[in-house]
Amino acid sequence: MIQNIITSDDSVTPRSIIAKNNSINATFDKDTLSEVHASLNNVDKLRTLVAKCYKNMHPYGQGNLGVMHSVQCKKFDMHNYVRRIEQFEDGQTLILCMLDFQAKALQNLKVQGDINEFEVNSYDEMHKLISSYCRIYTNIFTANAYQRLFTQIFEVIENLSEKPVKFYHIDGTGWKCILGDLDPGQAKGLGLALEKRDPSRNWEEHLTYIFKSCLVHFNRNLIAKKFDNEVHLLAKSIPTRSSVEEVHEYFKKLELYDNKRIIGKCLCSFLILERTQ
């Protein structure tokens, strides 16, 4: 019974089981374990039973090793969801999760990213909903790490959908826009992955054609970096400029501060405006 409860919800704890659980009601027509048998109201005893069940279900734990074991043994149907488990020399671990139909649907959808637990999403304008199509778990967020991440995503989508991933600015058809935040490593990693597919343009040029973001992320990054007030006002004004020439002029002013950190944080907005004006 305990194992059935954990299988239906592996976030349960001994106390939550004692308090109330739908599986108890479905199995015994009772609301609590104490109604099934008085001894099951003992938290210590129940904790031992729960730990034993978890150990039987996940002999290698629920971390990276446990996920790898479950995929290899085809337990919990994880092999149909976890598509790649990679470890690299710099210590990066990458776990890519995607279902078959998600890969096929992605061929006709736009992409946006999220830091930490990286997700590939689309926005349904009609229903005002965000749908998640892929999750990647990784522990390093450098440009090289993101290049690997995007490369792995493209390869898995192609393998599962049996169609090549295409980009409008490279192939004349396919994805026209990828939405993301203004994390420099993430943006450069995407650019490097695209440069690997099409070496005729460098990573920065690729971003000007396909990468888009929003003022929310731009302003959030400026606030987080705590620039001097004068620098902050100059940088904040970039997205509101009416022409590429004005954007260049503001960058020249920022370059006078000789601070690579400033230029790096404003780079993505510059790339966006240069292509969209």
C-alpha cells in the first residue's frame, strides 16, 4: 500500500500519509492510516516503511545516478522522456527531457529559454497559455555549456521528429525567432550553436537575425548589476532609441567608461534593435 501511494505521488512524507491521502481512501475506504490499523499511526514506524519503499523503488537514489539507472533499466517509463544524459570534462552535467510528440510539435513553434532549469516553451496566443516542450537540467551556465545545451536540443528534436531543424535566416524556412532572457552566456551559447551549423556568419550575426528578448529582462539585468547612475540612465535609454544610429551613439558614450561589463550587459539589446529597426 505504501509503495502504491509513493508511486502515485513520490513527494509524500510519513506525516502527509498519516494526515490524509487519497490512496488510503481508495484502497481501504478510510481517511487515515490509523483507521486501517492503530500501529500505522506511529510516525517512526511509518518513516521506516516509507524509507524502505523508496530504497526498493530507487536503489541508486533520485539524483543523477538514480536517473541514469532508471533510464537504463527502463523503469517508470523514463527512457521515453529522458533523451540525453551527458557529462563533460569541465564538470557540466546535462540531462535533456523530451517526449516524441513534443519534438514534432516544436518543429512549428517558437522557442524561449529560462535559466537554471532550462525550458523550451511556446506561447498559445489564442488560449493565453505557455506550453512546455522540453526540460534540461544542468549545473554550468557558461557560453560553452549553453552551446552544448542548444546543440543537444537540436539533435534530439531531429532524432525524434525525423525532420531537420531549420532556421529561417539560414534555410529560408523554419524558426524565425527564439525568445530568451538577456543572460550573456545563454545568448552567446545559442549564437555559437548556430555558428556551428552555419559558419558563414559569426555568433553575433546569427543573434541579430533570430534572438529576441524583452524590456523586463533588460531592466532587471541593469538593476542587478548596480551600475553608476549615469551609466544606468544611458543603458536604460538604449531600447527607446528610434534608430540604429542613435543606438550606436549611445554605445560610443558607454565605451568611454572602458568597462567590458557594461558593454556585455547591453550587447543583446543592441543586437535586437540593430535587426528590428
